[in-house]
Amino acid sequence: MTQDQSPPPMIRMDGIHKAFGSNRVLRGMDLSISRGSSMVIIGGSGTGKSVALKSVLGLIKPDAGAIYVDGKPAGSGDRDAFLARFGMLFQGGALFDSLPVWKNVAFRLQRGALKRPADEARAIAIEKLRRVGLKSDVADRFPAELSGGMQKRVGLARAIAAEPEIIFFDEPTTGLDPIMSGVINDLIREIVVEMGATAMTITHDMSSVRAIADTVAMLHDGVIKWVGPVADLDQSGDPYLDQFIHGRAEGPIEAVR
Amino acid sequence: MSPLSLLARLGRLALGALAAVGRVALFAISTFTHMLRPPYYPREFALSLLQIGWLSLPVVGLTAVFTGGALALQIYAGGARFNAEAVVPQIVAIGMVRELGPVLVGLMIAARVTSSIAAEIATMKVTEQIDALVTLSTNPMQYLVAPRVLAALITVPLLVGIGDVIGIAGGYAVAVHNLDFNAAAYLKNTVDFLEPLDVISSLVKGAFFGVIAATMGCYYGMQSGRGAQGVGSATKSSVEAAAVLILAANFILTGVFFSL
């Protein structure tokens, strides 16, 4: 008898259901993300992409189903240790208005198990800002003084500050011009490869999908309709995926949801 | 509407109200348990002391001085109807310390601090900053709520004490300069008439009102709906709830201190 020696997927979602009142957002979502790979989930607005992502982090509690991270049930064991494995770039940046940029980036490094002396935390923050293409003079400015693109970069610097194993990107290019979107996409790809992190991104932006993804999953009607390598995106033969990636109004996906 | 459906509607309203009371009570209990256990956030606490205590001083002082002055004029005019003008120092003192000081400071704190806390936390909620805190292994109850409520518990009684003194000073200024009271006699009457229980009740009321004001701001901020409308609604509801609860708590505490 042989035993399967392959490592468990970094993230596995089994039959996730979530409803908000009568709105059944997730209806048995199954998804598996292998270690060190970059998965991009696409789908229309309101199809539950953010709900899926937040369910993994425990920000939203699924009504049914199970989520495993590195083979263990998500949320079991020490919560801080669990969350310390993740970094997340939020759609709007979600930077703390009351803190200067460097304290936003070093937030996790100034408290809890990963706490460092202030000088060291600041030095790491400035290094991470440099990594995302921002100069050190940004460190002492406040988020409100930055452009949307700079805020995204600061959010990205914060997401990678503690060098997490898993990074989530929630609509990383929303609200940015095409050039800045390209810059952010390239940064995400470089950083994920360089850190060897597992990445899960949700987006509508097809240029992001092609720049960031190893694997693409399409979420529609609360379930994964298609999953496969990014190279197969254009030859999938799946009518839902074809309609979505070509932005057609006609097709199986209703334009008015 | 049939009597049965009216009864069902009333029942639903009552159940809804009880559920809301339960949610607020659970939130308050959770706040106090989070105050007691580490980690503690001294920077957030110090900022809250500054915001709630120090920066509220001007509005508290102005409210108290005008109220004390108006009270002196009212008591003098009212007392004149039965030759009791001389009781101005005593009534200003008892009125300010027992009732007007704590209630007006409480309501000003509800207007200034509750609204500010609710709007700030609600904005953090709708811009996903609260979610970001959680993903950064920081409990929002410990980082945002506990420092604010603890700061209000400490600073609002001090503000009430200061408001009481400034209110009495306002009454004194009006009585001495406009109503020809003797300054030394006014002060002596004030000091002689006040009892320790008057001052203690004032400060205890301040502590309760501070906790109510900060807790309502945090609760409605954390419960905020989406968008600008959610923030506006959370802010409005927090001030309404804080003001009504402060007045209700004042009635109960007055009964506990002076009628039992």
C-alpha cells in the first residue's frame, strides 16, 4: 500500500456556504491553493469573492463547510500565530489614518509576538517602502497626504512587512490608472516570487489576472465554475469564463444581478 | 389592524428592544473584560485622555460658567417672589454640584466625544481598517474600545468636578457683580452648605456618564452600516442613545444617593 507523500495544499476550502439574510452568497465553494502558487479568483461584483477571502482569515464565519490552512483547520490553535502567517492588501488600502506611514507598515512589528525595538521596526518599514518603490521621505507622512497609488504601495509594504507565508490581495488595482495598475501588478508578482509566498488575489481586472496568476478560478453563483492554469484561460471552452474574460453583455452570466 | 396583529407588533417591538439592550450589555461586559487583560495600549490610552479630557475643557468650562450665571439670575428672580433672594449661593451650589454640573457635562461629552468616537470607528469600519487591525493580530476591542472607555471613566468625573467649580464661579460672578451680594459671604454660604455626599454623587455620576458616552460611541461605531450613510446613522444613533441613557442614569443615581 502506498501513501500520498505530497504536502497538503496551503489553503483548502471545502463546501463553503455563506448567506447574508436571504442572499446566499457562497453555495458550496470548493477551492484548493497549492503552496507557493499564485491563485487569482475572478468573478462579477457581488459574487462572494471578498467573502471567500475573509472567510479564510476568520473575519467572516461561514455557515457551513470547512477551511484548512496548511492541512490544519483554520481558526484552530493560537489565533495570533495563525494570523501572523498572513499578510493582506485591502481594496482601499485600509491604512490607519492616525498613524504615519512607517507606523502603518511596521504595525505588526510593534506589538505582539513579532515586536521589535522601534528603531529596528522603522528600519524594516523603510526597507519595505523602498521595496515597493517609495522613498524614505514618505515614511513620516500620513496616509491622507498620499495619492491612491502610493497608498496601495504602502498597503503592499504593510502586507509584506512581517514576511508572511500567505498574502491576500483584495482588488489590488481598483481605482488606479492603467500605468499604476501595471506597476502594482508587477510588484505583486515580483514580491510573491521573491518571498516564495502563497498568494490569493481577487480581482475583476484581466490585466492583473494575466500578470499575477499561476492559476485562475472563476466564482459564479456561489461556486467555482472553472479552475485552471492561467495559460488555459483563453481556451477553456467554459461559456461563463469566456463571457467574463471578454466582457460580453450576452451569455450565461446575467448582466443585471 | 386587528387586536391580535397589534399585539404581535408590540411583541416584536418589545423583543427587538430587549435584544438591543442585550447586545449593548454584552458589548459593555466585553469592554470591561478587555480592559483588564493584556495587551494594553498606552499610546491609545494617552491619546484618549487628551481627546476626551483635556480637549473637552473649553466647552465644559463655557457651558458651566453660563449655566451657573443664569442659575444665579433665575434663583434671585424666583426667590424674590417670596423674599428668598438670599438663598442664591446655596441653590447655585447644590444645583450645580448635584444636578446641572454632571448632567450638562455628560450631555456635552455625549455631543462632543460620543459623536467623535462613533464617527471615527464607523469610518474605520467602512474603510476596512477594523478588518485590517484583526489581520494584523490586534483585537479592536482592546486597541480601540478599551482605551477610550477607560479614559472616559477617568476624565469625565474630573471634568464634572471642574465644571462644578466653574459653574459656582459663574453664579458667584453674577451674584457679586450684578446682584450686589457680598463676595466673602457668598463663598462662605456656598462652602458651608455643600456636603461631602453632594460632591461624591457628582463625581460618581460623572464616572457613569463618561462610561455611557464612550461605550455608546464605540458600540455604534463598531455596528456601523456601509458608506457615508452608515457613518452618519451610527453617529446620530450614538449621540441619541448616550444622551437618553445619561438622563436615565442621572434619575436613577439621584434616587440612589438622595431618596433611599
